[in-house]
Amino acid sequence: MVCTNLSGLLKSSMKTPDGETISWISRYGSITFNQYGKEFPTGGMNEKGLVVELMWLDETKYPAADKRPALDVLQWIQYQLDNCSTIEEVIETDKKIRIASVENPPIHYLVADAKGHASTIEFLNGKLVVHREKELPQPVLTNSIYDESIKAYKNTTVSDRGGSAFAYGNNSLERFGKACSMIEQLKTGTDKPLTDYAFDILSAVAQGDFTKWSIVYDIGKKTIHFKTNSYKQIKTVSFSAFDFNCMATAKAWDMNQPGTGNINAQFENFSTAANKKIIEKAAKESRKEVPISEKGQEALWKYAEGVKCN
């Protein structure tokens, strides 16, 4: 579901097996995509234009337990959207918090902000690894380590890029190369609106039924465009349509239903019942990769009930 998240809310992180919790007051409102319930997004954008998205990375190894409070990989995203406005601020939070080293799926992140900057954030061999500015020649991330991805892309010929599984020998690297090559083509111009071209890139690297949704963030216009595998018409959500003050009511919309164009007015008040339904469905469908016990599911859907205006 798509959720609005309010500013001025007092939150405490969910307890992890290897660290203490941390409390904070959300500085910024955000709109997020929540497969595992409100407050645990897989990605989203806040009022300041900060965008955080995740991808699977088998090679991920999180830092060992230390004095820093530990967060789950999804609540880490909400923490950043609640507290940060730039990539620099996101990176600085590593001094204050960490991702729990146990019972967390292996993830890396792609981050962007309103300054026009992008960054990858990975955890390799227990260390934070960041690529940005000159160290990020291509603002692309798939399911391979960034250094390996960019090396593979640079070592292929122009004719190979993005089109040859033989050249890359790895589906993730092939998708990385395809996305990079399409971004390179933008330098020669396009007749298409950039939003449409962005969806073209996502379609070119989609993985059939494995790709459940595609999202394009227009940071400058503070709008989000998305479609799902089940409902392929593009929907648009605008920040200007929502009240993010903590005295307002949070809104939500089930992604997997018909709709097209601007859907701001179709959002309904967030409810625990809808939250519980989404979490149970997600847990059932992803239990092979991300097993969640019934007790764990209950903790997820009950969490949002305890978040109140400060």
C-alpha cells in the first residue's frame, strides 16, 4: 500500500535481537510504499525530496553489534525519511544508528535528493560502503555490488552494453548495463517526457512476473508515479494534496486495484485492519525469502497503533 507519514510523530524503533532501540520525532512528512506495513517501507520520498529505495544484495554483511541502536532494514528507510533532507545527512546517521546484523535480509540502497545528487549505500564485510559524486559514474543499482557492476559495464563494448547476457554472464549485471546505456542515450536527447523515459528504462530491466511494481519519483515536482504488475495504468500521487501535520489523519491506498492518472482523492484514512491484511498477505507470499512468524506479523501491524503526535 501507499502511505502518507506525518511529521511531528514520536517514534521508537522496534527492538532487534542485537541492539538497543532509539526514539525520535519525525521532522518531515513522507509518502512511502509499504509491503510489510506502515512504518516499514520498501521505499519512498519525503517533503524535502529525499528518496530512498532498496534492492536485494546477497553479498551484504551488516556491521557487528556495537553501542549504536539497531534498526531493521525497512525501518531504517523510514528513519531516514523522517529525519534527513539530503544524502549527506543520511550518511551521517551511520554514526548514530546501524542496521541489525542478525535476522535482517541482505539489502543495499539507492538514495537521491533535491540537490540532484544520488548515492548507493551498501554494507560489505561489516563496513558501510558509499558511492556518490565522482565515485558514482552511473546512478544505477541492481542486485550486484556497485563496484562489480560498474566494472562489468566499463569492460564491455558499446555494442554489448545492456543487450548481451553472454557479455555479462549475470542477469543483474546485464540489467545494470541496460539501464546505464539508456541513461547515456539521454545525453543525445529524447522526444519523450522524462517520466515516460524513466518508465521505459524500468520496463527494459523488468523481470516479468517477478517485477511487482515500478515507481518513478519526480523530485522537482514532488510527485510520484507508479504502476503494478496487476494494474499497469500509471497512477500519480502529489505531495501538495496531503496534510502532513501530525494532527492530521494519515492516508493510505492499496496499490493493487484499478486506477489511472491522479489518485490523490482516492486515498482513505489509514486503518489497522487494512494494515494487518497487507502484512499477512505479504508474509504469506514472501515466506520463502523473508520468513515472518505470526508473532512477528502481529508486531508489525500493531506498531503503527503506538505512534502518536508528540
